[in-house]
Amino acid sequence: MCSEKFMPKRPLILITNDDSIAAKGIASLVEAMKPLGDILVVAPDKPQSGMGHAITIHSPLRLYASNQFSGIDSYTCSGTPVDCVKLAIYEILKRRPDLLVSGINHGTNASTNVLYSGTMSAAVEGAIESIPSIGFSLQSHDADADFDASVHFATKIARSVLKNKLQAGVCLNVNIPKGKISDLAGMKICRQGRAFWEDSFDKRKDPSGADYYWLTGKFETSDKGEDTDMWALENNYVSVVPTQFDMTAHHLISQLNEWEF
Amino acid sequence: MCSEKFMPKRPLILITNDDSIAAKGIASLVEAMKPLGDILVVAPDKPQSGMGHAITIHSPLRLYASNQFSGIDSYTCSGTPVDCVKLAIYEILKRRPDLLVSGINHGTNASTNVLYSGTMSAAVEGAIESIPSIGFSLQSHDADADFDASVHFATKIARSVLKNKLQAGVCLNVNIPKGKISDLAGMKICRQGRAFWEDSFDKRKDPSGADYYWLTGKFETSDKGEDTDMWALENNYVSVVPTQFDMTAHHLISQLNEWEF
């Protein structure tokens, strides 16, 4: 008989997202993590796409137990993805998680979308907290997208992160092309592609005649590198970008020291 | 007589912040920029601290002309600081601004606060748009803080950025210690210090007995480097961190290529 103290402890895995606890993507991520450890889910109670690294400081937060996933401890939070991570770590959990995974997002978070993405900001928050963290995103906005290939790669990559350990301060930004596993070309370690949103505002009038605006846009790039996450996705590879929260442009420090202020 | 076509064009300066158009900090920044060019202000209609790089995609935006600053074109926006930048560039302005300045924030945005800060995210958005951009923050949360030294340094640094040009993709994160100009030790080009929020939640009961949470915390660091923005502020220097939106941990790409996935 194996007494409890000789049983290896299963990894503790914290799961969150930005599409809300009701999204198919987070249910897929729960499935992907089940073979790897014990799971806690803390996810937004409503869609929080585009919330970036926002935290809630001007209003209080609500946190409710949820029965969204059978047999899995789950909570919904009224705040942002980063709020979910903070509540999980500092209010709910008794010990630090061994892994934080966020997603699987409905829609890619390649290139500069890493900055706008609530999914990736949750992973970056994990990195700030020195927790090995990964954000997963699928190149499809469909509510009912096929996450089979994403689940396959999420399990594979999470297992590897648990085994290899990530350098503190770094998380992974993983984007998965649409399609079946057999359609995909494999995985590629990439850099964040350089691009921006050529925004346009859809200006409308409300019933009382006042203007309002919807943010829309087209993603534009002149970055033709074959080492970017954008290139990988276009060529059917799963892209993996090591992503850090140190935003210093270190290469410019000496140049700025030459400036006359 | 000097005909208009021979008059040098004055720089066009876009001003935003996250404390709202009513904050003393943005009024101070308008004063600081007046000697340098023509100004457009587009700022949130309410406090947006801690909004990070959030954008508004689940609800429409409102934009109203404001008469907050005499003789200065000004608008309020119902969204985040990054929304303000996008509306200014793609909806209001006829030409690209020569400079974007954000702040002056009531409270520092040194170290990892760059990620949570709406003030700095507006500047980072400017960098994504290839506009020379600077975020300014004062080490005081007082609504009625003394911004005299901040105005002095904001004018000086903005003038230098207009003259020297910043490398595309990089903005400046400028933090100014509390105190009079004569109290300050000067300026220091720094790296982003490494630190995190040791969060704690103030759990309360609402009048009907249900729990709610206020996010609070203590800023913790073990980074003792004398080249950080935190060190600079502690030692009474204005800190200037060149800040980029490429979050790739380039040094880890080759290491990850060795992993077995």
C-alpha cells in the first residue's frame, strides 16, 4: 500500500481566460490539463476580450463559486483576467500553482495583440508572480470552433513546461492555426511579429441623434521576417513566443545617455 | 512679411492621460507642452487608472468636445487611454502628431507598473503607431500635488525627443520624484526595475451580507540594481526608461529550440 507521503504530488494548475467561464475555449483547456494535474479555474463572469493588463481598482470585485466543470473547483470573478489571477493566488489558493494556463482564446493573439489580449495578460501576470505560465489562442473567433488540435498542443506544451521549467519572468504566447492536427505543419519557436491596427471607427447615431463609435480595424504589417509568429500561423505552424514583462529597450540606454536634455 | 508657407510648422502634440481630463496632472502637461507646439487633448471623461492596454470592443465609445482648457482643442472620451489615442489618430486628427505625451500621472509608474498603467499604455500605443511618445508620472497620488518640477522636466524631455527623434517602436517612461526642482538630483536613464505586487484583498460584506473584495497590495522587490527606475526615484533622480512593445524574450529562443515538446 502506498501511503500518502510517498505519493508524488500532482502539479497544481490554475486556469483562466478572457472569453468568460462559459466559453468553449476554457472548457477545452480544462480537458487539456486534466491529465497533467489538479485544476483550479478562476475565470471572468463575462467576456473580457481586449482588457489587456487592466486591473479593477475603482470598484470592488465579486467572486462566486461555480459548477461549470464537473469535479473541478471553479470560480467566476466580476473583474478582468488579471484580477482573476490575483484573486486565485492571494485569496483562494493555499499554495502557489505549479503552472498557470490561460485560454484557449477564440481568436489569435499573435504579434502586438499580446498587449491588448486579456488572455495573454493573465499569463504575463503569472510570469510577474514567477509562476510558469502559458497563454493559448486559436486562430478562429467562432464560438463553436474546433479545439481538438489546440487541446493536443496545449497538453504537449504544458507537459514540457512542467518538465523543463521556464526561466522566471518569461511566459509563452502560443497560437494555434485553425484545422485538424494532421493539417498542421508542427511547432515553431518565434519572435513577436511587428504590426499594428490600422483602426477605423464606425460612427453611428443613437436613437436620440447623438454620435457614438465602434472600434474596428485592419491588422497591418510590413514585417516580412520568417521568424515571426505571424509567419508561423500563415504557414500552418503552431507559434510559440517566449514573452517577458521587462519592456526596457535595453539597446537604447547608451544612446539616450548621449542625448543632451 | 513672412508668408505662411515659409513659416516653420509647429509640432503637433497629442496629450492624453488616465486620471481623466479633470486631473491637475493633465492641466500641468498642457502647460508644459504649450511652448513646444500646437496641442490636441483627448482624455478619458473619468478616472481610468489601472486600465493597462485595455481597449473598448464590447460597447461603443462616446466622444465629446470639451472646453476644459482655454484656447486648446480638447475632447473627452468614454473609454480607456488607449481608446483616446486611437480616436485621436484615426478619427479626430487630419495629420499624424509629431509627439504624444501622456500624464502627468498622479502616482509613479516605475518598474512593472508600466504594465498596469493606463498612462504608460497610451504612450506604448503611440510607439506601436510609430509616434514619438512619452509617459510622465509624479511620485505623488495627491489630487493637488505640486507639479512644478514635473512641468520643468516634461518640457525639457519633450523638447529633446522632438529634436533627437526616438527610434521607432520605443517610447519613454518618465517618473519624477516628489519635491521642488532644486530638491532633485537630476535625470537618469534606467532599466525597468524588477518587482511585483504582493496583493491582498480587503474582503467586506455588502448591506445584504454578500462578500465583495477590494484589491490592495504592497510593492515588493528584491532587485537591488542601481540602474533601475526604482533606485533612481529613491535617490531623488528623474528616471527615464526607454520602453518597447516587443515583449519577446529573444535570449530564450535558442534555449526553447532545445526543448523536447
